[in-house]
Amino acid sequence: MYQIDNSTAALAQPASTPAGTAGFFTDGNPASGTAATIVPAEWLNAVMMELANLVTGAGLTLNKASFNQVQQAVQAYIHEASFGRYLGTRVFTASGTYTPTSGTTSVIVGVIGGGGYGGASIATGAGQVSVGGGGGAGGQAWSRLTSGFSGVSMTIGAGGTGGSGVGGTTSFGALLSAAGGGVGGQGPASAPPYVTINGFGGVGSSGNLYNGKGGDGACGIASSTSSFCSGGGGSSFFGCGGNGQPTGSGAGVAATTAGGGGGGALAGTSTGAFNGGNGAAGAIIIHEYA
């Protein structure tokens, strides 16, 4: 949407003329002597400014190359009517106390639990392989809150590691929480074929909008001593977990997206042990409205 900007455009909007009798456009009829309706600049300016003001009133900037700004503006007004005027989104990755932005009267809060540790592999002998399962992702819970949210204590669930494999619980006070993902199964030193169990995703609770489960990790699979792979970590609200190892030997890949599960480790025939991948810490997302 844009205002007319060619070389013949007036620099200021002409004054409006007195209102006439409301009517409709006509193409005219030469046979009956009915003239076609003249479309004056005043009417075109009125239509243009109605649309332009609709767009800018929604906080958008007129863009000559955009052709859906009226649609965006209408969607913004509907959203505002439902939730209030959108102030912004804040993402917290460290525990602390929530202090709302000035003017906030309601919030939509999402909590994502920490991801689980990927399964480790153990040392193998001849004819054996060891494949770990992927760690589960943290669950999620969402609530709309219109009171009692200022000053709430936020706890970010830690990602699971070798010392404490299960992902930590993320919570927004006592109002809502999401459990962390489970640990991927440790790969046994065994002759294939076999499957190593995956870690299961955590589950959200107490959300008045949505309670969801994090993605499960993938199982480790060993079909033969030449065909085996470890399990990838489960996906969280933010994206994929750590990758599994497809061939050879190596440690599990750590998750880098909040709440993602760690990948499982992989040990081929006659190799040493490898650690699983760490899960990623959770996060809290807060959409603020006035």
C-alpha cells in the first residue's frame, strides 16, 4: 500500500467539497443521454487515505512493494481486540524474576523444559557395536495471564548431561511448568542386530492455552557391524535436537536449540567408549500486551 507519488501528485490534500446526494457509479448510456460518472480526485484521495490510515494505524509503515498490508492491518486489529495492544516478545534463557515492560496488562507465557542427555556408547570388542539412543526434548506449556504475573520467579530447566541425564523442569512460578526430556538409552556392547531405546519427550502442565509434549529422541539402530547409527535428539518448540552419528564412531552431538535433546553416541567394532550429547537448557517466552 502507498500514497500516489508521481510527478503530477499534489503536495497537500485538497480541501473537501460540501457533501452531495449519495449515489453510485455508472458507465453512462449514450442512447438515453446518460453521462458516465466522473471519478474526481477528491473521491480517489478519500479511498486512498482510508486504506493508508488503516495500515499505519496498525503500526505498519506504508510499503510500495507490499500488496497485503491491509490484510496484515486487519489481522493486527483482530489480535488486538482479543489480547490487547502487542508490546513485544521477550525470551528468557536464565532463571530470575519477571518484571513486565511498563504498560503491560496481560501476557501469554510459554515455558519449555530442558532437553535430555543422549545415550552414551561403551567400549566394544570384535563383532560388536554400541549405539546410543537420542535424548528427549523438553515439553511446553502456554497460558494467558491477566493478573498475578509481575514479580513471578522464573526457573529455566537445565539441559541433561552425563552427570544428570534428564532435562530440568522449566517453570513460571507455580502458574505453569514443563518437564525436561528423558535420557537416551546407553548403547550396549553387543553383536547386531539390536535397537537401543530412545529418550522420551517431557510434558507441559497447568497451561490454560496448551500443554504439549517434547519430541522423543530417535532409537539407536544396529543392523550389522557395517550398518548402524545412533539416535538423534528430540525436537523442541525451537527446533531440532542434536544429530545422531550416522557412521563410524564418535560422541553424541549436543543440542543447540533451547529444549532440544542430545544425540546418541556411536562406537564401531573394537573401539573405545563415547559420551552422549548434552541436552540444551529450556527457555521461557513472554508475549506482552497493553
